[in-house]
Amino acid sequence: MATYLKTGKPEADRANDDAKTREIVATVLSEIKDRGDEAVRELSEKFDNYSPVCLKLSDAEIDDLMKKVSDRDLADIKFAQEQVRNFAQAQRDSMLDVEVETMPGVILGHKNIPVQSVGCYIPGGKFPMVASAHMSVLTASVAGVPRIIAATPPFKGEPNPAVIAAMKLGGAHEIYVMGGIQAIGAMALGTQTIDPVDMIVGPGNAFVAEAKRQLYGRVGIDLFAGPTETMVIADETVDAELCATDLLGQAEHGYNSPAILVTTSQKLAEETLSEIDRILKILPTADTARMSWEDYGEVIVCDSYNEMLSVANDIASEHVQIMTDRDDWFLENMHSYGALFLGPRTNVANGDKVIGTNHTLPTKKAGRYTGGLWVGKFLKTHSYQKIITDEAATLIGEYGSRLCMLEGFVGHAEQCNLRVRRYGGKNVAYGTAAV
């Protein structure tokens, strides 16, 4: 039976936090819907202390910002984007249009069509999330989306040059400096100066995730990608320094980022707790990481690998770092997670920034029913049908007529009957639905 050496905030307290977030988001979205640009500007000034003449960057402003990025940083951004582009293109190439003649004269198929307009949110109020531009903007570009707009909050009162460079290099057609709920609302609902999009993608804090949830249906979304979650599954083959570093490396994202150690080793669990205390004394982002660890950190000691697997699948964490003597066994048997990071040489930071897989991943157990953002999220698979012979029209019509009448749909049946009469000749037997 699993033993919890450390637990986080009670579920009731977390639910209360979520309720407060829902109320705030609903109020802000209502303001944006009613007042458009005026509300967005007021919210930007209130939350980001930022109120320029225009929230959309001009081409000249983008060029000026990109010139501020050092050659080394620009080269690093381009390297990371090449990795993301290569993997996204491989994924796109795997998605083929289909056309098949299922029986003589009956042709069925599907086409993969890009979403026509996408709004990409790139977080950046606390940490400028350069990599998020690769994951959303660039991936949408590989998918062939014809209109990609991107929004990011100001960083220390002004646009972050590296983030803007990543957006532009990734293929954004419009770039806005606005953050949080107001960015999501403006892109989804539209304002006097911003045309609404068909889909919103990108990670963010609890308010961004909730805004996407409330707007889902009016626009499509990629998934519910809220505050970062990480889980380390480890046994005695690794040490406490690796485990503690991987846990705190994600806990520094925000004040409510769950970090969980699942292990079969009581010794490793206890040593990791001590190592976390040591690192928190020297980590520059300790103020944030400490609060996440205190409120959302957990250490779970299991009796067996099967129990670790069961616990991990139940929690369905966003990032799952596996460092055991049977990593491939977990790869084969895990079914609910955002992304796996296998072996001690691998780490979540690589996946976040450079290795090529997408870092926009499901949180809050959404890994039970969806994977992360990928090129396929920007594509809609639409089917089509075509009957090209009289014989096929007659045969399908006969079956269709009878099956429609089975359900009581007389008008449906007559659609089939008309084809039977028109294409089947005089001596055709068909359903009894003729009207």
C-alpha cells in the first residue's frame, strides 16, 4: 500500500481556489465581450502596467526588437525551432488523406484541412517563455494554418525581444503584447481591432486555462494546459540529487505547480526530502519553488513497481520523469500522462526547450483522455462520399431506405428512394418508404 511521506494542499482547498478563479475569469471575459479594445487596454494597464498606443506590434517594431537579441541567443532559438519543426513535419507527413473504393462504385475518403485561424498564447509575465512560441506558432505553421496570431504579456514593462523573435521566426502573422485572461478573451471573442480566431492554443497559468475552458465551444482549444505538473518515478538506481533537481526544476514555474516523487525506496524518498531542503537554500527561484513544494509537493513510497504504475496512471501528471531499472516497461504500460521522459540522461527541461517534442501538455488529469499539442491539433479531418455508378446508387439506396424506415425517418428514406427510382430502372425492389 502506498505511503505518503509528504502531502500537499487538501483537495477542498484546491477546489476553493478553482472556484475563485472561475468567478474572476467569467467577469473579465464579460467585460471584453461588452467593451472590446477598451476593456483589454484597461486590463492590460491594471495587470501588466502596460498601455501602449497599439497592442499589436508593427513590422518595424518587431524588427527593432529582434535586433536586440544577441547572435548567440538568436542561433539558439533557431536551433530549437529546427528540432521542433523536424518532429512536427514528421508528424504531419504521417497524416495522410485517404480515398478508397469500399465497394464497386462507392468512393469514401477524408481530407486533413488546417484550422483557418489560430491564436497562440505565449506566457511571459514572470518568465519569458521563448520556447512556447516554437510549440504553438511554429507547429501551427507546419500544419499550414493560414492566419496565426500570437500574444504574450510584457516582461518588466515592455515586449521581450527573444519571445517576439521566436514568434516571428516561427511564422506568426500578427503579434500582440497582451497577457492573461485579456489576451485569451481578445483573440477568442474579437474586438474592434482584432478579428476573432477559430482556435486558441498554448499553456498558461490557472486563469489562462480557465479562460480557455469557458470559451471552449465558441472557439476550439488545444487542451487544458494549466500550471505545470511534474512527477518523478524512481528507484534505487538513481540518487536524491537527480530526483530533487527534477522536482524543483518544474516547481519553480509558479506557486501552484505540483511536483510528486513516486518511489519504491524509502531511503531515496527520505534523502530526496533532505536534498530538496538543501537546494531550496541556494536556488535563485526558491521563493516560488518553495511555495509550490510546500502546498503541492508530494512524496509517495510504493511497495512495488506495479503499485507505482497504478499511482502514476491515476494521477496522470503532465510531465513524468522515469528513472528506474525498467523504463521501457513503464513506456509500454503507462496510459495516462502528458509526456514521458525516460532515463536519467533525459529531463523535462530538454522537452520544454529544445529536444523537439511539444511542451504544451495536458494537466489536471486531462492526460486520461487527450495527449499534448501537436501538428494534428491544427488539422481537421473531414470525410466525403461519392457514388459513381447507377448500380451502386441503387444498392446503397435500397439498404438506406429500409434502414431509415427502421428508425421512422420517412423523409430520409425518400432521399434514398428517389435515387433508386432515378438510377435503378423499372424493376428495382427497394424499401417501403416511397411517398
